[in-house]
Amino acid sequence: MKLVPQSAPYIRKDVSVGRMMMDVIIALSPVVIFALIQNGWNSGYIVLTSVLTMVFFELLSHMLIKWPKGMKVKELFSKEGFQRVHETYTINNILAPVISGLIYAMILPAGCSWYVTFTGAIFGIVIGKMVFGGLGSNIFNPAAVGRIFVAICFGSKLKEAYVGQVTYDATLGATPLGLVKGNIGNVGGYSILNNFIGNAPGSMGEVSIICILVGAIYLFIRRSADLRACLGYLLSFAALMLVGAISYAGKFGGNVGEIWAYQLFTGGAFFAAVFMITDPVTSPTSKYGRVLHGAIAGSITVLIRLGGAYPEGAAFSILIANAIAPCIDYLMRGKQNTYTWKQCLGLAVAMIAMGCIVSAIVMGGWF
């Protein structure tokens, strides 16, 4: 047997990385097209700025990383220098930042300032990806890194963009989740149907669940995304939100189903579950590891929504789960790539413990 050293991502089926990336771009198309139709140029310049910035700075970073030994600066930017760098620069080095750019744009609000988009795109692709070595070497999702960076640095500018979408009351907050922050029993403002079809404010890619589901169906039929990670995220998120809804209704009153459905179909949970937590580069390699990875992200999203300072926690939870992914791979080393009753039991116990925490958060404590 001949061992061939290669860098990640590793493909276990007879498909190319390039084909999988094209499938992700195609799956993102319904969401992107809907955003462009709904918001026009307010979303168009964000998509263009995000994609072009990430593609360019990945190329620039790639040239620096793959700098030929002994080559001077003026030689690198000559015809011969470009040819030598081009030997390691493939179509995948273009498709990958295009995907990251589209995802990053879709988790921003329409009308976001161009410099906010530009700055976050640079930070996401350079700090979130290229400093780790480039394609297949990053441990964090570049789009989530960029989004969290601008949320911390340009929070007021993002809030202005969100508020600009709310026509009937500019004091309501960023998204429909902002309306119910601190009181999950409040399901006013926008109906579940409006959030399902995309007739509500929010980040461009999160408002239309229908478009997200169309893309998800395509991805999973083509087997270009891991269904285990997606289900791990959505099932843990749905289960813990149901606990929160039951706890709230039990103490303060309200319709459990309405509260639960509003939290489930509002915000970026579906988008994160389909297009972000399924990223093969930043996910664990084992079957159980993918499920656990998704469950961790889904659980943290619930905790941030109900107890954190932000009304939405998908991007934060993705980064935290990404940081834990190497630990999951380490714990699963040498074990069979399957499920055991001990693993399932451990996950169930963890979910029960998380449910108790969620209930305590919603009810304001156990006593």
C-alpha cells in the first residue's frame, strides 16, 4: 500500500472538490436571487463587494504563502513569477472564496455600508482562513469570522441597516427576533408565514426559509453537504427551543406551539444549519463527530438567543463549534466511524442538561 500525503479537505467518495463547491454555489442561488429581487441594488453591491474582496485577498494571500523560495518581490510580480504561483493556484482557490463571499453577504442586512462589508470580508478571508494556510487548512468558517468582526466593530452601523428595513416602527429593533428579545412569549410583529416566505426584515439570506430549503434539498440529493451535521443542529435547536417554550408557557402563559414555531422559523438557524455548519473543512471527520458538532452549535444558538446580549446567535455558535471540532476529532481518534449506544446516551444526557439550563434561563431561575 502506497501512502500519499495530501492536505485537507479529504473526499471519501468519487467526486471532486470543485464539483462539491459548484453544488454549494448552485444551492445558494435561490437565496441570493431572492435577496437581489427583494432588495435590488441594496443587496447587489453587498454581494459584489463581498465576493470580489474575498477572491482578491485570497489570491494575494495565496501568492505570499506560496512565495517561491529565492524569488524577489519584483520577480514575483513578473510573468515568470505569476506562472510559478499559478502552478499551485487552481479553480478551487476561486470557488472557495466565492462561496465564503456569498455566505458572508447573505448574513448581512440589505443596505449595509460598503466599508463595513469590505472590512469584514478582508478580516474573514485573511484572519479566518489564509493565516491558517489557505484552502482546506482553516479551522474557522471565514464568513462567520467576518460577520462577528463587523458585529463587534460596527454594531451601530448594522443596527441602522436593520432598522431601515422596519417601516412601521423604527424603534422595534434589528430583526423579528429583536422584537421578542427578553420575552420569548411575544410573537407579535411578523407572522410565521411572513418569515417563512421572506416577507420580513432580517439578514438577506435568513428571511426566506423556502429558498433555504430548496438549496438544502439540492445539496443533500447531490450529497455535497453532510445531512448529519444539519440535522444535529436543527434537532438540538428545535428540542431546546421547545423546552424554552414549554417553560415560558407554564410560568407566564401563552401558546407553546406558536412560541416554538416563531423561534424556529425566525432568524438564521436554517441558513446556518444548511450552509455553515455543513462546511467539510471546519467540521469533524467522523459520523458521530458531525452530529455532535451540529448539536453543540444548535445548543449554543439557543443559549445566546435566550440568555445572551444578541437576539441571534448562529454565527457565534458556529465559531465556538468550529473551535471544538479538533477536540472532537482527537477524542474520536482510533475509534470506528460509526455510532455506539454510549455515544448516543452521552449526547442524550448532555441535551437533558442543556434543557434544564434553558428552562432556568426562561423562568428566571429554578426558585
